[in-house]
Amino acid sequence: MNVLKSQRRGLKLTKILKGRSLSKGIVEGEAIVTRQPFSISAAFIFALVQNSKKCKIADRTHELYKKDVKDKILIFPYPIGTTTLGFVLLETIVRKMGPKAIVCEEGDPLMSSGAVAAEIFFDLKFPIIDQIDFSELEKIKNNTIVKVNGDEGYIEIL
Amino acid sequence: MLSKLLKLIVKLGDTFGAEKLIEISSAHTVLNFGLNFVNASAKVLHQMAEDNLKVKVRTTADPIIDMDYADEFKVVYPMFILHDQLMKDLEQIGVYGFTCTPYFLDNKPKSGDHCAWSESSAVIYLNSVLGARSNREGGLVDLACAVTGKTAYHGLHITENRKGQILFKLSADINLTNVFNLTSIGLRIGEIAGNKIPVIDGLSDISTDNLKNLGAASASTGAVALIHVPNVTPEAKDLNEAFQYDKPEEIVEIDMKDLEEVREKYSTEWAQTPQNISIGCPQLSEEEVINVLKKLKGKKTLQNINLWICTNNKVKESIKNSEFNDILISSGAKITSLCPTLTPLPRPLTTNSAKACFYSHASYRNLDECIKIATEGIKTD
């Protein structure tokens, strides 16, 4: 179960949600939260093919359709869709054109493989954290600044 | 390079609680035939080839460009900038096949075999129909497993993790002899099951080809990697065995209204007559191709429409040397080993495939309707 705790950061009280680290790295960014499971392949392939500077979601069945998730902390329940997602995620990490980190309730080895391969073969870090109850994650409002600590496996809502 | 590849398997295995590595008997990889979004993976593969690594087990790969149609695709093919290099490097390390249905070639693992496969539609077929065992690999892990001959022991390699979770019951108002209903059921099951293991009651007459098509749909709208169908799939002689003598976590009924809903949700409707119609995603079995050709007998595809019949190279050659070649030629349909989902076929596009409709923004029609549109066009009153 998640250990929920609060800590003082400067004068502000922040909230920490503990989960499992699927890949390393520490980043901060604006959250974008969806309750819908997320197909990384369907979402990112068009932006990759077009060499786009933005990362607009191309999955028209998704509520984030047409939203730009570049440099965001992308939060969803769990990944779905075809197995290309491993190297699609790897490519978005290497090109630095997608989100900065992913947080979900239940990740899988396929999604992790993209981030772990980025670290092993390209020396690039892209933190993914899972095993945080979605009932907690969905309380995070869009555009809230979130710190994702993939080294220790928690996120901090700033 | 080999140590880095092994590190990739071990790191993922550690995270997901694997206690050991196990030997695999087969692998299948996907590199989307060199579209410009596989640059990073292609670099790693190239290094593997340079280091003279070889696969240790039978390893196939997904479809590549079909050079028989180089003229039709002279605008599209240059997008596959990495195609030639990928092909060379894959062949160099010992990968062959180039189909999304390698089980129709000789990469057909036996029940209980441990494997490392990617290609969501192939993984679900391998686990469900063949009763072999693979997690949904990908992102270079499949190739890492192929050259090391090992994978991490977790997930679907472990018997207890193959237990059915959600029981799907089919309402009597669904006509199960209609393949279009079966693939639509697949779309609906994927949405509901997500990453859980569905058990479908009442499908005991489904063919393995149709289970292939249904499973591919569930693996598109969900992350389903294994479906049990009592009386059909090897780990489910009955409902009890499918649930490993436990109770379902959830029971869901699917009716005709659900199927109409998913069709509306996933089909992209075009006002104009399609330029391209693709049949088969996953690629068709030989029996499925013959079924399409029988329906095309005596008919002719309209001049401004391409009707693509997608299958593997072996079936393509076999059909061309069979009695059905006459129908193929007279109908004007085009048999191909290309992947209709990854080849950016000019729109409007129509397909009979639930998977292709999901990924390709195509209109979704049953096979008979696809053939009618191809040969008669869309009648507007």
C-alpha cells in the first residue's frame, strides 16, 4: 500500500505518494492526468512520424486527443495497446519530444522496457513510477507541479 | 553489447519480481519496418549485427515492404528510411519470416513452451491458441531474449498468473456465425478487460482464425495477452479449468447494443468512396485468403479502388500457384505481404479488421460489405 506523508518544503506543505520505481531519474513538471488507460503507440506515433516539435496525442478515441503532452508528467491508470509501445517510448525519450515522466497505478514490463533501454543504451533517464492507487493520482489537478523521483520510487506534489 | 542486452532482461525481471531467468524456445520481434520512429532501436540492432551476435532460438520478425508494389507505393516507401538497414541487420543476426502471423510459418511453439514474443496480436495467439507462454515483449527486449536465449520468469510464464479473471457472457441476440460480430466482441472485451485475462463463455464453435482476429482487437483496445475460451483453447477444457477452479473476479455480459457502440466508437466514417480497402490485419491464413477469393469470383474491383488482401509471403506464393490465381487476376484484387496498418495507405480507407480500424482511422465494415464497396462502390441515393 502507498505510504502517504506530507513534508515541509520551504513554507509549503507538500504531499508525497510512494510507489514503485520502474526506471530511474528525477524530474519536475506539470501534471496531465487522465482516468482513461493510455495507448502510447496510438498516442505518439503520428508526432514521431511527422518529427513534430510538440507531442499532440493522436489517439482520437482518447480524452487527451490533440492535447500536447510534451514535457508534462503524464499520469494514467495503466498502459494498453500494441507491443510497439516499448520502442515508441524509447524513441520519444531519445528525441526528448514527449513527456518527462510517467506515473500510473499499474505499469508493465513493456512500457518499462522503453525507459530502461534508454538508460542502458543511451544513458538517458526517464522516470516511471507505478503502484500508486489511482484514487490518489486522480486528485492531482492538471498543471500542478509534480516531482517524480524514479531513484527512490515516489512522487511529490508541490 | 551482449552484457547490456542481458542487463535489460535482468533489470526488468528484477522490477517485476522474477526469481530467475529461463530458457526460451522461440522469439518474435517487431521493428515496424523502418519508419522513422525506430531510429533508436535500429541503432542498437545495428550494433548487435556489428558485434556479430546471433539469435540462439528460432526468431521471426514483423512484415516488411512488399517490393511487388514498389510502383503503387513510390511516394510512401521512402518514409521507411531505415528499412534496408533493418532488414540487413535482422538477417545478419539470424532473424527471418517477416510476417505478423509467424505461427503460419514454422515459428509455431508448442503448448507449455516459454517464448519471448512481441506483436500484440501474435502474443495473444501464442498464449491463447497455442498454449505456449510469453509476456508482451517489445522495445528491444525481444531481441535481447533472442540472442541470449533467455527471458525473465514472471508474468504469463507462471501457471498461476494465467488464471482467468473476467467472465464474459454473450447475449443470445448476437449472431456468432457473423465474423464481424466476433471481431467487434474483441474490441469490447479489450476495453473492459484492460490488462486482465478474459474468459469467453459460449464461443465453443469459434475457429482459430477467428480467435486470431478477435484477440488482435482485444490487444488493441486493451492490453490483453491471453484469452481463455472453454472447449477451444488448451488451458480451458471447461470454465472451471479456465478460472483454475476459482471464481471470476467479475462477470460481464455483452449484447448486440455493445457491439453497435464499439463499431460507432472506433470506425472512422468517410463521406467518399474509399481509395483503399484492406482485408486482413493480422495477416490472413491461407484458408481466409481462399474464402475472400471465393467471394470475389465473377466480380471485378472498381478501377479507382485498391483491394488489398494481406497475408504472409508463403501464402501469397501458394495462392499465385493455385487454381485461385485466376480469380485473383480477374478480380483485380492485390495480394500482398505488407502491413496495412503501418503502410500509410491513402485515405479514405476501409477495412474488415477491428485492429486496423483502431490504429488506421479506417471505416470498419464486414468482409461482404468491403467486397461490395470494392466492386460496386458506395451507392448514394
